[in-house]
Amino acid sequence: MSATQVQQTDEKPQFYLTEDHHPENSTMLGFWLYLMSDCLIFAVLFATHGVLGRNYAAGPSPADLFDLNIVAINTAMLLLSSITYGFAMLQMERNAKMETLVWLGITGVFGAIFLALELYEFYHLIHEGAGPTRSAFLSSFFTLVGTHGLHVTFGIIWLITLMVQVGRHGLIPENRRRLMCLSMFWHFLDVIWIGVFSFVYLLGVIG
Amino acid sequence: MSPNHESAADTHHAHSHGHDAGHGSFKGYMTGFILSVILTAIPFWLVMAGVLDSKLLTAVIVMGIGVVQIVVHMVYFLHMNPRSEGGWTMMALIFTLIIVGIALAGSLWVMHHLNQNMMPMTHEMMKNMP
């Protein structure tokens, strides 16, 4: 009886790829899918800003409000934090725990400076009476840039958590996996920031 | 599953360790960084120094360089390539890009004439609005 069954299964056509690539660790793919869904959130916020970004309600325009020097410094901070995180990953490859921690710390400092400058800018805008309630342009601006800032905040919290973990348990496979995920998250935030400074700040100031 | 099948899967598994994606080199990171610095400096310089007279041309260049820089970051920092995870990361990325393209282009297109049917209003009326 079993012989006939085998015979039958052998004759059945196979509708799936037998030599499909099974990624040995699906965490990276799963995290990438999370990033893509995050990308959709930002796409919607960018679209909102694209639609509402010219509705000033007789209020201040981007050219009146934005100080491009601060934005340039902010961009430099995020770019530097990206490369220092890359160095941390290279040290992780070399199994150098102390160097990894140092580079992660430097990354965190750059991230914190970025956040401080952004908060200063927000405070300055609200103090000038250009808060999120002033016009549709400012509502969408604060939502988009604020969401990015919130991501950076959580990235820094995650970074500090991982520094503690690495300090306690060393560069074990679990911590390596977590560091890889945060690496993707951090570089992804930098990619979003390229969109923010090009589309919101520079195009806004051009008018 | 027959024993024969399992051993085939095992050898395949061992083979797939060869091209582990997500690891960069010092050279790769530095290349990406230098390219990003250049690609960031150009649009800021164009806008802050007001190099070009045409606003439209400046806007097009700024957005174009932005797209190039995003690709640079994807390749050198996020280590995107068509082979990582058996091509699924690239598939997810392409899918997302299509959705993003539809959402952005569609929103801007549909909402282009948002203010067309509004009552004409002077600057003073606008200022005295509640």
C-alpha cells in the first residue's frame, strides 16, 4: 500500500520551487518589512505636506521661518552618526567589544545633538507664534518632522539599551542580531531625513 | 521527509551561508559617506547661496540629487542588493516604492486644485479670520 502511495506522489507535478532560498535568519527580512511599513507612514506624511505645504493662512512661510544653517548642521549630525554607526558595525565584525561601545556612544551623542537642535528649532518656532495650530503648512510640518524626531528619540533609547546589553553580555549572537536591526533602523532614519531636508526645508525656502 | 531529502536540504543550508548580506567594509562606508557629503553640500549650497536664477530648475536639481543620495544610502549603508535574503528585501522595497509612488503622485495630482473653488479673499480678510 505504501509503495503505491509513493508511486502516486512521485507522479504529481510539483507546484513549488524545491530549491527555494531559505534565509537562515529571517529576523533581518522581518525587520526590513517593518521598515518598509514605516516608510509608508512617512510617505503619507510627505504627501500631506506636499498638499498642505503652501497653505500659509496669511501666516509665515518657510522662507520667513527656517534657518537653513541649523538644518545644515542637523543634516551633518545625522550623516556623521550614520558613518559612526557603520564603524561600530565594523568593530563588531572584528569582535572588539570596547571599540564597538565607543563608536555606539559617539553615534548616540550625534543623535542627541540632532535631537537637541530640532527641539530648539521647534521651541523657537512655537515661541514666535508659528506653532502647529497657526496654519495647515505648520500643522503638516510639525507632524512630519516631529514623527521623524520621535523615531530618532526611540532610536537613541534603543541604542542606550543595546550599549547596556553589550556591556553586560558582550557581543553574543543575540546582541549582534539586535545591533544589525538598529543599524538598519538608524540608516533608514537618515534616508528619511534626506527627504525631509530636500522636500520640506530646501524646497520650502525656494518657495 | 526521506533521509535523502534532508541531507540535500542540509548541504543547501550550508551553501547559503556564503553570501551573508548586511556586512559592509570600511571602504564601502567611506565611499558612501563621501558621496553623501557631496550630495548634501550641493543642494544646500544651491539654495543658501541662491546660485541659480530659476526656482524651478533649483527645485528639480535639489529633488534629483535627493533621490541619488537615497540610492547611495541604500547601497552603501543599508547594503541593499538583489541577492540579500534570496531577493525578498528587494521585492519588498520595489513593492513599497510602487505604493509610495502611487500615494505621493496621486495625492498631489488629486489635491492640485484644492483651493480652486474657494471664495476669493483679500489679505486683510484672511488676517481677521477667527
